[in-house]
Amino acid sequence: MKIMLLITLLLSSIQFAFAKMPIKVVVVTMFEMGEDTGDRAGEMQLWIENYPMQKSLPFVLGNRNLYYHESGVLTLSTGGGVTNATASVMALGLDQRFDLSEAYWIVAGIGGGDPLDISLGSGAWAKHVVDGDLLYEIDGREIPSDWEYGLIPLGAKEPNQISTGWTVDTIVFNLNESLVDWAYQQTKDLPLVDTPAMQKFRGYYTGYPNAQKKPFVTIGDTIGSSTYWHGLLLNKWANDWMHLHAGKSSNFMTTNMEDNGTVTALHRLARANLVDTDRLLVLRTVSNYSFPPKGKTAAWSTTADYPDDGLPALQTAYTLGSHIAKTLTENWSRYQTRIPK
């Protein structure tokens, strides 16, 4: 009897020692500038300093340490680009320290914005995340004269054609539309930063009324690719690509360099019931435009300085994302088992 009691106590101690930390919200940021705190802010720093995240946790398989708030919010910086995002999110999903089965995931980062739809400093909640890397490409100097661009869907014969041959099944991911609508309703009236530098830059975009608006919150879809593409012709491709893969009701608004990798990893983890992809939100805020204003070249626009170094877009990502994180954790008795609509 004593031996059995000792074994039971030992097993209980081991189970307690390895009890997983339940996480309510994972905030996915992508890049950071210099140190995690105290210098020029990237996407992660505002969360650490302003939320604030009280605890740093080592993350040897990731890009940087994780940061934790006692309300159940965990912050991750994946590193820039699709490969870094995929590896970092997969590493977190398999980390035995955490129970992520009921966690909401908020991707909160900056990106390019389509001047046809959105303005600097604005935020767009995506219903569709589309991969912009999985395609055929022909150099622009060699494309047929009747093609608008040299990017072709896998398994197709020409641009903007539905695949009739070999392709892959990770080009488009459709998010939980009810959750996205809820996040939009929760944040659409929040005040956003606007500055003289942003106003001046917006003023270049005559003929594009949405690009000249003050910062606003909207619903708009995003294309991820490790290639930082730019220009009017490629913007046409992006709009076509979004409609081709996500349907005519979709609307390309933002560019990014990670989200297709992040969502791919999450869907793999969901196969093992480690995460719930119905609890995923993707927010991109506009630091720059995806094609130049009239009178400027794509070469100029590609490398032009972001107004205010993109800080207003970083602040918008934190403002909108943190509002959702706090709403979820402060109402956890409701949202733990019932996804908001």
C-alpha cells in the first residue's frame, strides 16, 4: 500500500511539473528592430512595453524569446519571411510548455496597401490569406506581348487562368468569417494615428480617393510572399490572383511576407488538434503603398522611406490587436468555449 501511495505521489509530482500553461491568446508578430525593448520599435516591441508583457520565456527554436502576460497572452516574433514564419509557428505549436488548444491567434503586422482600397496607417482584417509564391514566373523581358504580367498559376498555361494540371492545396486559406466580422465591429471606431508626414505622402495619390483617406479600419484580404514585389502591373496581378483563388467576393488590400507560412503551419498543427484554426485572425496595417503615385516610378516607390518610418502602422497594429486580445481575455468565461460572432 505504501509503495502504491509513493508511486501515485511521484506520478502526480511529475504531472504537476510538466503541466502545460494554458494560453488564451497568441499574438504573432514578424519582425523586430535591434533589441526587444528600449530602442526603435518593430512589431513586437509595442506589445512588450505597452500591454505590457511581464515575463520573458526562452524559445531556442524560434527567432526571439517569447513574452507572456498573466492574463494568458503569449507574444511571438517569427522573423521576417515565409520560411521563418512557418518554422517559428510550428515550433511554438509543438512546444510542450503550452496548451494552445483553445488559444485565439492574432497576427498583427504591417504591410503594403493597395491604393485602390486603403490608406496609410489603416488596418485590414483578412477573410482570405493567399500565397503569392506558389506560381510559375517568366522574366518581364521575355513574356508574350499579349500578357499583362509574367506570373502564371501552377498547372495553367497563361496568367490569370484556372489550373488545369498539377498544383498544390495550400495557396488559399479561408478564415472564420464570423470571427473576422466580430473583430472588425469591435475595432472599426477606434481612433488611429495620423501625422503630417502621412498626410503629405497620401497627397501624392491624386486620383485614388481611398489612398487619400485618413486611417480607417476595414475588412480586406492579404497576399503573402517572400518576394517584396511592387508596382502597378504587379498590383493588377495581385488583384487578379486574389479573385482567382479566393473568389470574386474577395478583395486584395494588403501585402505581407509571412502570413501564408503562418497559416500553413497552423493548419498542420490543427491536424493533431493542437490548435483551432477557426480562432485565427490576421490583421495587416499599411506602412506603404503597393504601387507608386502618378509621376513616380516603381523603382522610386519600392525603396522610398516609409512616412514616419512606419511607426503609425505599427501603432495601429498594436491598437487594434491589443483591443481584441483584451476583449477575449476579459470575457474568457464566454469565449473559451464559444467563438465570438
